[in-house]
Amino acid sequence: MNAFDGTSTARSMSSQDVVSRHLATATAALDAATCGHPLCRIGDGPDVMRPKFAEGGLAAAAEIDRSMKRTSAAGLVELAAETLASWENERRVCEDHGGARVAYLNGGIAQLRNILAELDPASAAAVTA
């Protein structure tokens, strides 16, 4: 979003630029959530939810980044929508697997929805409806 007029900057950016920006933002969010410590040093419990959410966001952005290198730009919106549906399905299956796993999946889903919303707002509205 353009901070000055609220319009989307995605139209002036390539799909790769949008995904790269989300990947960088997700990387920074994970670093902030872990205070730069490795995830394996973070114990289980309520303090793990924020880092797991951030880790899921980074994993989802990285998945889209890798996948878009194997597809045409014309198929990127469909790819993002399919990836989002896959993550949402996994979350439904894993809802009883514990808070850390659900936090991870929620972070990925949030990141994928944000990416899809920038790439194609109409598709994002249809997917989240």
C-alpha cells in the first residue's frame, strides 16, 4: 500500500517484486520474534506462539518464491490460491495437534493471504469469503 494515498503499489511492481518484499518482511518478522536466536533454542509454551507464527509466514513466502520460479507469471495468482488452500486444509487437519503447529500454519496462511491480496485483490476476496 502507498502510505500517502492508500492505493496499491502492487500494480507498479512485478509479481516477483511483491513476493520478494513479502519474503524480506517475513524474514525480519521472524528475526524480531526470536530476537535473533535460533528456533531450536526457543522452548515450548506460550512464548513460542509468536516465533512459530513468524516462522510459518516465512515458510509460506519462501514456498511461493520457490514455486513461482517454476511457473509462468500468468499462473502466479492460481499458484498462490492453491498454496493458500493447501495450507488452510492442513490447518483444518492439524487443529488438535497443539498450539505451536496451529500458530505456524496461521502465520503461513496470513502471509499467503497478504501476498494474494496484493497480486490479485479480487481473487483474495473470493478465497477469504
